[in-house]
Amino acid sequence: MLRPFLIIGVGGSGGKTLRGLRHALELRLQQAGWQEGLPAAWQMLHFDTPIAQDGADYPQPFMPPQNYKGLVTGGGAYESVFGGIVHGKKIANQAMDDVVRQLPDPKRVPVDVTKGAGQFRAVGRAVALSKLSDIAKAASEAINTMSDAKALGQLRTLGDVLKAKSDGGVTPNPTVIVVSSIAGGSGAGQYIDVIEAIKATAKTQPWAYQFFSLLFAPDVFDQIKGSGGIPSNALATVAETMNGFWTTNPSQSTIELFKSKGLTPSYGGARDKVGGAYPFIIGRQNSKISFDNQGEVYSALATSVAAWMTDDKVQGDIDEYATGNWTANVGANKLSDESRLMRPIDQSPPFSSLGFGRVTLGREKFLDYAAERFARSSVDRMLHWHAESDPLFKERTREEWIALKASWALTGFISAAGLDEETEERNDVTDALRDAPAQQLLQLAFEKDVLDSAGAESSLDRTGGLDISIWQERLIAEHRDRVGRYLDRDTANRQAKLNEWIATQPDHILATVEQAIAEHGLPVAVEVLNRTGRVLKSAGESLRQEAEQRRGWVAQLDGYIHSELSQAPSQNSIRPEQDPVQTAVQRVGQAFEWESEARLRESTAALLHELQRDFLDPLRSHLASSLAALQSRVSEQNHSDGRVNEYEFWPRQDDQTVPRKYAPAPNERLLVEVAEYPREFESLVSSAANGVQFGDAMPQVMGTILLGTIGDETVTDANQRWRLIQSTRSWKPVVTAEATHVVSAPQLPRFTFADQPEVYVERARIWMLRQGTAFQSYITEDLRTYFDEQHVDPSLFKRRKDKFTEQLRAALGSSEPLVKLNPALLSEVHGKSVGEGTRLVFSSIPFEAGTEMYEVTKHALVTQGVWDDTVSKGWFQDARVDGIEIFAMSGFPYQPFVMDSVMEPIARGWLAESNNVNSRAAFWKWKRSRLLAEAVPADPEVIESIIRGWYVAKALGQLAVDTSDDARGPALSVWDAEHRSYASFPHPLLYPGIAPSNDYPGIVLESLIVAMALISSQASLQPLYAYHALMELGGAPGQLSRPLSEWIRSGELGGGAPVPDAERAGGASAPLAARQSALQTFLESELDDFRAEIVTQDARTSVYNYPVSWEIRDLVTRVLGDLRDGVVEIKAAKSGI
């Protein structure tokens, strides 16, 4: 079964990667025929400082609002962030100074945090700390959503579509991936605390200890101008990540920060650490490839994470690698670590690296290309078709072309819309409202009723007739008395027809307008509607004239009756059956018809007036507004959200070149090159139009896409149906069949018309992926079908096979971990060579054993040296895929200073900024975001050993200082017994000014951070030699080091070490007790001085002015006490035998 995923993007880089991931997943799932969008079991959250999402330089759409969690709520002042952490009396008093010390001074921070952290990661961390409860709440909601039974059921269904193996009813643990940069202000400062907040919400779950961290190295941002904060941010982030990776118990102040926000983190277990369990560094290059810019790196990672999420085999293999890489492969017998910054027995170096390559048909890339080409062609047609033959307006102006094309289209449009009322012979609406058969029956019934009543047998004279005058009077009276009832029935019939017209005809008119837009473009369609309104107004006037004319005829009924009756040969007694009476009665019936037709024309005129005023005019106005909006959106330089508008770079209808954005990434190898896309596209368009040539087929297909999928049986999802003009509220006119009555609840219509080009891209995708179509077959083609020997021409099969072999080898080469390693340092620090032990994870290779493609693939893997008989056969399994993803992971986790991608930019930054006080202060300003003991790149026991070593070195006289450099401050060194010389600490020290001597312990310890950068610049571990010397002098916890013990017992120091000052350490020839006494006195003096000068600070002094060593006051105090006690307790050596 596919796994639930929680993907967290932190900061700008994390958010951009999530945007790329969302796009990549949508394309993959659409391509696979999945129509339900991203499954609920895949949750994404983007945490960042700004109120609104930023990163407009990245082309993919921003995350949906519900997925973005801006951590600043308004106001824009850092003071409110600071207050949200320290106010409220939720932090224990004894921890308050330690908490405040970690936060930038609110009196000095000018950053508008609504827009970001200003490249200050300590500011970024403060923002996250102020919103820990919000982060935890958002994560908890996401975890609950992705763990819901319905969500898991949906994920199983998706797994079936993607051919994932059955889970046997067992739900796999979720995978949590956190993506961030280590070099910015927000992400670099926040990602560790975001991880810890999420862990606190899921601390009872086993997967809470298995977070993946994908961290962008500083070399990803090499091309960014004005990025001076990147090296120092990266240095601080690397150091704090290393410290957290080796820490199982953070400080009390850190725990208080979480508790103050209602979180209860749990620490102290063997699996506990601060930050992710599996940190991967993602750089810009490896030995084979280099990405041009950060956007390419984000997109490449997003594509590979999409493959990770959609392939159950990859999920299992990466989990297996991670758990093995950080446990089985890190024992001292397998991975040495000469940095000595961690405990080698039960700890590992912190950073691995991940690379990825792929060989693919690239159908999702073609889907993007084809959708944008369709959208560009369709939108251009709607906007510019009126000037298709004269795009530069050399023959006519724009308005002249629109007017001309509208005049050509008008008659056909009115006729097609069923609105032709221009003459008495053309009565589309009138005829539609007339129930002719019913009207004729009513007229006949009326005539019979009149005759039966006027010529009743009992009222006739003796000859069976009546005088002409009596007939005249009776017929007029009968018409007057009876016509109203029949007209009422006629009105009812007309109302039924009117209701039917109102129910159906507006939709037909919309469809006709849509067709006009597709055929003639929006400007012409708008003008046609404008002219149609004038035509209908004229028609209404004509109809009212016709109604008056018919009423004039009714008024002359007396004369018509008399004229007919005058034809009788004997006017004194005219019998009912005689022709003059029959024709006179017909005239009475004709008067009914005239009145009926007059009323009909009045109703039609009123309807056309309302139609023009309340339907066509609003429609025309809406389309005109949409036209202006669409024109604006295609021509604007940036979208409203700030992203660059790429419409101009979408392929046009007849383009034979492919925009550069579709070119494959450096790690991606295509089996169908993008240069072939235009030809493939045109072939598929012709197939979609029953084989007609492309020039004729394209307008047909564009029209089909524009008009929509309503009624298309191949589109079963209601959410994927559309029409060009959507009526969101029906039109209910006032008019009724009775002129004196009106509708009591009329309603104006509402319309929507897509005025964003991206909508047409999505519609084109849906249209192409309809089942049973040429486009759908091509886009969803998988590797097994593409290489089907039974259905592919042999010569074509050979060309495809050769291309696959070539591209697979290239993809394997480019997939090596995306980090530039330093071979010399890798060998010196870890005893490894570049590429040694690299682990490959393949997505499902879909070729069956025994087929030619299986053997071709195996041969390529063998020749590349990656085939392993024990595991490689497992790479092949049934799957519906159009590509093979290759993940390459470092064979071992490494220290960061062997990674040039990480440390080279940092080293350059430090060397450029470290030589004067001001630039050095600016380099480190608001970069370290934790107390010193949680910010130094070393295991807590190593840190303690360094501090012990400092005081032992001081006691034994093995420290030296040169204070002659006023710009760079004191140059400190310590005797290095291993190399029989003094080893220098970093110079200058990592301190914003001239380091005071009483603060050396903390400053020297903090300078371990910058020693990592010096390792890179010197391509040697020499910058750590001074710290190694301190570690040797400090020894292991709970016991004195060998050098100190030997001195106390024997008065001897090996390796040519300087002779200690007798006042501090006693003399070499003095007895053991004398050396003990001297050392005890010295250490007590140091402890007293430290308490007086460092631990005890004036309450009126700002905590930001406290010495660096104050941050480790408890550690130093304990170390000095332990050393003093250990010196006193040491005994003379005994042989023990």
C-alpha cells in the first residue's frame, strides 16, 4: 500500500519545493487517470514568517491558503513576536534570562517580520517560537486528516490505480518529510523547532522518531545577489543541527519554551534527538551535473519526492536505507570519524546526501506542453481572431475589423439563436410562443359556440332564418360576450409556451454566444451582442405596430360581418347554413385570432425588451469585462500574487520550437526528446479531428475544448465538466402572456466566464485525458506498452531500445548524491572515497524476466557496475509507469566539512568578513539562535571535555596568547602533544569584538563553529587540532585525563610539553601532595573568579551584554568543581599486580 505522507515546507525554499511537488503530483495522478485530486492521506503544510506567501520568482502556483501557515499575524513589529514568547508568566523565572538571551534584542531589531526574517535566522526562530502552539495545532489537524479511515481508504484506491502492492490490511506508518534551506532566515531558523513541535503532537507514535529532513545547501543560492547572510546563516544552522542530532536532553530553557506554548516534549530516550532523524543535504551539483539555479533544484527534488510518494517500492527501500545507514553502517569498524566531535560508539555523523536521476517518456511534461499550447492557442483565438489575417492592422484598424466581422456574423447569429424577428415573415420568438394547433382549435370552437348561440333554432323566424340586421347584432354581441373566455384559454396556452421558452431558450442563446466566441473571438461576439440588442429593440417596435394593426382589424369587425352578410340573396331571412352566415362567423373567429396575435406580439415585444435589457445586455457587459480582464492577464508582467506571467512563453498554435522551460533537468533523461513535441502534438490533434490536416483540425479541437465537456459521456466527474459561459443564476423575466400581469419574483441572471489563462490550461488537460481518445492513449502510455515487441515495428523497437540504453546509463551517472564532496577531507575525516558505498534505490522497473527489455536493462546496469544479484532482481516488478526513478544516497552519513557544497560558501564568507571588528560583528549578528551549549557542533560530552581541557591546559601552562593584532583580537593556541607543537584556535575568534580574557572559555567554545569553515578552506582537519588537544586534556566524564593524572602522580608531561607554572600546578620535583594542593588552589581560584566575573551579573545590565561564557555557567562551574575534587582524590599509581 502507498504510505500516508506529511510534507512540511519551512521557509521560502521549503514552500517553493512544496509548490513544485504539488504540481508534479497533480500531473502524475492526472496522467494515471486519477480524478480525485491529491488524496487526503497526503498532507502538505508550509510554515513561513510572512503573513502572505512569497516566492513569486518561482513559477508554480502558490499553495492553497489552507496549506500556508504564516507565523506572523500582523503589526509587523518584532517586539510583538518577542512579547508573545516572554510575556504571560508562562516561563519559569529561573529560565527567563536564558530564554531572553536566545532571542534578538527587541530594541535593536528593525525587521518588518510580516515580510520575512530579514536574513536573520535568530529572528526567524523567534517567530516560530512565538507560534509553537499554532504549528502543533496545524500539524495535529493534518495528522488526524491523513490518518482518517476514509482518507486511508482513498489512498488504497489510489494504490490500486498505481499498481501498488496490497497491504494485507496493515496500514503502514506515515512518512514525514521536512524541507528547508539551511542558509536563509526563516527556514534555517525555524525548521528544527517545527520538527520538535510536530514531534510533541505525535510523541506516542513510532514514526515520530523517523522524520526526514531535506536541507538545501548554501551552494544552491550561489547566484543570488545581495545574499551576504547566507554563509553565516548556513554555518549557524549546520552547527545547531549537529548539536541537536547528538543531543537527547535539551536545556531547561528550551523545554520551557515549548511548555509555555502548551506542548510537552519528551526527551531522554535513546532515540531522542533535537531535529530530524535523517538529515539529507541537497546541493546544486555533484561530479556529473550542475543545476543552473535554485528553481531547477526545487523542481528536481519535487519531481523525485513525487516519485517517492507514488511508488510503494521506493518508500520501502528508502526506509530500509535510512534505518540501516544511520545504524548498521556507522560503527567505528565501518566508518571512522577523525573529527572527534561525537561519541563514536553510539553516534553517527549527522548528514547524508540524496541524488536522483530519471529516465522517462516524459509524458507528464508533454501533458504540460500540450495543455499550454491548447490554452495559448484558444485564448489567442478568443482575443485576436478578428485580426487573424491582418495582425499588424495595416488594412484596417482593430475597431474596423471587429465591426466588419460582426456585420458578417450578425445575421447567422440571430438566426442560430432563434431570435429572428426582423420582418413579419421571420418570427422565431413569436412562433415559439404561439401554440398554433391549440389556437386553431380554440378558434374553431369559438366560431361554433358563436354560431350555435346566435343561430339557435328557437330564435329563428318561420322560414328558419333571420334578418341581416339581427344577424349583425347577434354576432357582434356573441363576440363581445364570449371572446374573453376563449382569449383566457389562449393566454394560458401562450403562457405555457412562454414558460417553455424561458426554461430552454436562454441556455440555447448562451450556447450560440459560446459558438460565436469560438468561431469569431470575444471582441466580435461582444459587438454581435451589442448589435443584436439594437435589432431586438427594432423588432419589438415592429411587433407592437403589428399588434396595433391587428387591433385595428378587430375594431372593424362590424363592417367585416356586414360585408359578408350582404352577400346573401335574401337579406330578410338568412338561414344559418347559408354561406354568408358561415363566412361572417369565420370573420368573428378571425377577430379572435387577430386579438390573439396582437396579444402574442405584445408578449413577444415585452419579452424581447426584457431579453435585451436583462439578459443580453448584462451578458454583453460581462463578456466585455471578461475580455478586458483576459487581455490584461495575458499581457501583464506579473500575476496578482507577484509571480512572473509566463503566458508569453507558452507555445503558440503554429510554433515548431519548444520553450526552454520544458527542457529536461540535468538529472533527467527523456526517451522522447522535447524537440519532438510539436510533431507529436500536431499528429494527435489531427487524430482527434478524424485525420484532417492540422491546420483544419486545430480550430475544430480548440472549439471543442472551449465549448466544454457538458454532455460528453467520457467525462464522468461532474467537477471536470465546464462550459465557456456558465450561468450561475437563472433569468426570470417579468413578462407574462397577459400584458396586465407580471411575475411576482423576477430574477436577473448571473454569468461567469473564465478570464484567467490557467483555467484553460486545466481544461485542456481534462479534455486530453478523456477516456478512449488519442491524446489519453498517448499521455498514459507506459514503458511496457512503449516497448511492446508484439506491437512495435522492429526497426522502431531497436531505435527505442538503443535510446533507452543510452539514457539509462546517463541517468545513472547523473543520479549520484547532489553534494560536492572534498575527496581529501573525506579520506582524512572518514577514511572513505567519493562514491564509496553509494546506495541506489530504483522505482519499479516494469519489464518481465525473459523479455528483451529485461535483458537490455540488466546489461546496462551490469556495465555501469550497479547490478547486484542479491538485490537487483527485486528492482523489477509489475507497475504502470512511464519512467524509472533512481535515488542515490550516500553510503555513509558524513560530517558537513567534507561537503564542499555546504562549507565552501561558508568558508568564503567567513574569510571575507572576519578581518575587522565591524564586518565580523555583522557576519554573526542574529545568526546563532540557541544557547551556546545547544549551538556548538559537538556532542554534549565532547563539549564538556573541551571545557575541562581548557582549564587543565590553563592549569598546566599549555595555553598561549598573542594580543598584538588589534583588528583581529587575541590569537590563542594550546600545546598539541600529538603534533608536538602549539595548535591555534581560529583567529580571529568568532566574537564581534576583541575577546576579553575572562570570557575565553565560552568564546573559544563558540569558535569551534567557525573551525568547521576553516577545515574547508584549508582542506585539512588542522583547525580542529587545538580542540583535539583540549579533548585529550579534558578526558572522559567522571575521571581526570591521562596527562593531568600523570603530572599529579609523577610530575612528568610527555611529548615535549611546556613545564607548568609551579604556583598553578606544583613543581615537577615536588611531592604528589604539593602538586595536588597547588592545582586545588588554582582551580578554586578559577571557580571563584568565574562566579564573580561571569556567573554573577548586575541585574541592571542587559542580558544581551552578559559574557558568552555566562551561557555555559552551570557547565563551567560543574567542570571546575569536578576537576578540583578529582585532583584531591587522585592517589599514587599502583601496579595492580
